[in-house]
Amino acid sequence: MHSLMKYNIGIFQCPLCKSNLDVEEEYIICRENGHRFDIIDDIPIMFTEGGGEYADKIVIKVKKFYEENPFPNYDDTDNPSSLINKAEASVFAKLLNDGLPFNIKILEVGCGTGQLSNYLSLANRRVFGIDISLNSLFLANNFKRDNSLKNVSFYQMNLFKPIFKDESFDAIICNGVLHHTHEAYEGMNIITKLLKNRGFLIIGLYNRYGRLFTKLRKPIFRLTGNRLHVLDPYLSRTDLTDVKKNAWFLDQYHNPHETTHSFGEVLEWFSKSGIEFISSIPVFGNIAYLDEDYDIFLKKSSGSVFSRFITQIAMPFITNKEGGFFVMIGRKNS
Ligand SMILES: C[S@@+](CC[C@H](N)C(=O)[O-])C[C@H]1O[C@@H](n2cnc3c(N)ncnc32)[C@H](O)[C@@H]1O
């Protein structure tokens, strides 16, 4: 049980006192102060509060929401080959899979129901998925177990109270998570510490301008009793089950806490945290460009204030179906 954690125990720490850990059959214990964490259904329960009163208030609210509405959820028929097909249809997951080397350690922060972690582990990488929602992690772990995936493991953790030591990972992915916390920059700063020097940071956030139509649709759904789904391009898709559409609808329109951010803001965060900008989706100054040859780990220009602005105001019209989402990739230099 928990062989991946045992095998990599050197990268783990107690989220309360940062001391080393021992993995027992049914629990995990910290060596210095005896803090004990249960293991339920193969998932170490290592979520702790302690980020401050406001931070904890948000994390409890968001946790409750995702315990009730695991995201993005699975279809009943999902298996490794359908997981690959769906992941590759999203282009982003395929670009990650194509660009990330084998035999590296990846942390997915806020992995939700674990699709990306499970997918990336198929290519012989050690993937660690963490989330605050235990119900999401159960779904992630069921998929892993049912399909005998050996290189991925899941942990309940609050990103503000890490269970990993500094400089443990070659790549950290945090997609759609930081904007559901009390302070996205502080969250990014904390997870950046877990990255090795020259490691890649991949973060996905809601864009201030790109999210315009989603914000406009919110009151319309409220006034029409959650009808008029045809207004949301994702909800109009015919290739998705109702389970997944419902998870999307709640995530987009009933989330208890979300913030939005701009390209310039994240560039500033990167520079304050010792992260070199590498690339973005959408591409600054060329929003229409994204194909399977785009190497997201190859350094691109960060554009000008003007080109970034134009890209952002075009987002609601061109990338609207992703809910105004953008991704920025950086490399740690410290
Ligand atoms: C919109 S979902 C994104 C899930 C997945 N990354 C994806 O792209 O499909 C946001 C996830 O962030 C998790 N989350 C929110 N705040 C968190 C925190 N403080 N620490 C860890 N995970 C958090 C939620 O539980 C939820 O599963």
C-alpha cells in the first residue's frame, strides 16, 4: 500500500511541522512531533488549515463545493484509451505530454478528479496529484486502481500547507486552481518553492477580459432558472455526457469563489518569484495560433503591452468556449 509514497518518502514533509514522515500500513506519522494522518482508500488525508482566518474561510467554502461537485468528473465508460483520446483532443494536455520528458517527477496541484495526472503517468513519469476535495481524489484513485496505473498517486492537501519539501519536482502543473484561493499570487509563490531549479511551472487562470461572456451569462442563468444552456458553447457540445456538463455548469456558474487575472499581472508574479516566462496559451499577439507543433517548453517572446492587451480583448470572441482560460508556462531560475 502506498508504495509510491514509501519509495519517494524523502520528498515528503509534515504539513504542520515540516518534519520527516514515516508511512505505516494505515496511517502516516511525522517523526518529530507524532502528527498522524489517516490513509483512506489509499489516499493520505493530509489536508490542514492554517493559512490565516480569511484564507481558511475561503478554503473551507471551496472545499465544500468541490466535495459536492467533483470536477471535471469521469464518464462511466472512461478507460486509458478513452482518457488518451479525450486528453489529446484538448491539445493542451497533448502539448504537455509531448513536451515533458519521461522519468521526471511532476506535481499536479488541484488535480480534481485526476484526469491529467493519470494521463501524464502513462508515459512513465512519477506523478503526484493533490487536491482538497477527497471525493474528487476518490474518483481519481478509482480510475488509477481500475486501470492498474503504477506511476501516479493522490493525496489530500491544501496548497498553502504543502506536504512536500522545497525543490522536489521537475514540473508543477496548477490548472484552474489558484483563482479559487484567497490569494492567487501567494499560492503560486508557495508552490514555486516545491519546484527544482530550472523546473517548469504551468499555471492556468481565468482571464479578466476572456471571462466577460461567462460573467454576462451568470445573471441570465440565474434569472431563467438555469435554463438557456444553449448560451454556453461547452454545454451545447454533443460529445459530452450530462454528468460532465453538469460538473462544468456548477464549476462555471455556481462557484463560491473566483478571481480573474491578466497576462501582465502573471508576468509580474513570475518576475517577483524568480520565474522566467517561457510561453503562453493563447500565444501573445497571435490568438488564433495553436497547433500540435507548438512547443510550450520553448522560449517565446512575452510580447508588448499592446499585443497582450489585444490578445486579451479578443479572447471572449475567439477562445470563449474554455470559459476565458489562459495558461502561462515559466521556468524557475534561482
Ligand atoms: C476547477 S477545478 C480544476 C481541476 C483540474 N485541475 C482541472 O483542470 O480539471 C479546481 C480544483 O482546485 C482544488 N482546490 C481549490 N483550492 C485548493 C487548495 N487550496 N489546495 C488544493 N486544491 C485546491 C479544488 O478542490 C478543485 O478540485
